[in-house]
Amino acid sequence: QVQLVESGGGLVQAGGSLRLSCAASGSIFSINAMAWYRQAPGKQRELVAHITSAGRTNYVDSVKGRFTASRDNAKNTVYLQMNSLKPEDTAVYYCNAEVVAGYIHTYWGQGTQVTVSS
């Protein structure tokens, strides 16, 4: 079994920064792509950032230039550095990972709340 555990969420004022972490543990041979999603109240979950095993990244337009995804493959951990936060960034942030362990399966973390006050 594989678990993803997120941390780093919280309350921050507009213009501030937060760094989210997501650590994968369990029966892992390797991890392909990892990603961050978010879901605001009353809205659908949206992809925020995607990072391949080689470190190539893609972002939703609304966070380009403000958010940076990175990963430490040795620690099976993905990060999301969020700068210049805006109230509209308020959401529950989830990570997911495409884990290789005899077969390929995508796992999700439990989510971490990010609240940006104006």
C-alpha cells in the first residue's frame, strides 16, 4: 500500500508565501509524474502543477510565475512553492502520484487547506 501525506498548508495574507510538501511512502519501486490539484468550495478540482520524473513542469495559467513545483526523487517527495498568494488561491490542495510497484496506480493525498486572506 502507498500513502501520500501533504503538509505546509495554513492561513496567509495576500502577497505571502507557503510551501507545500507531499511525501509518498510504502511499496514504491518508482514514481512517474506527480501533480498538485486544488479544489475551492463549490468548484471542481483543477490541476495546478504537473511535474514529470525528469523534473519538467507545467502549470495552470493562473499560477504561472507565482508557483513552482519541484521534487526530490530520493525522498519520493513533491513540493509546491507558492508566492504572491491571492485570495482566489484559497482551496484544499491535493497531491497525486503515479506510482510504479509491480503495476502503475495513481494515489492521492488527503489534502491540505490553504487560506489566503485579503
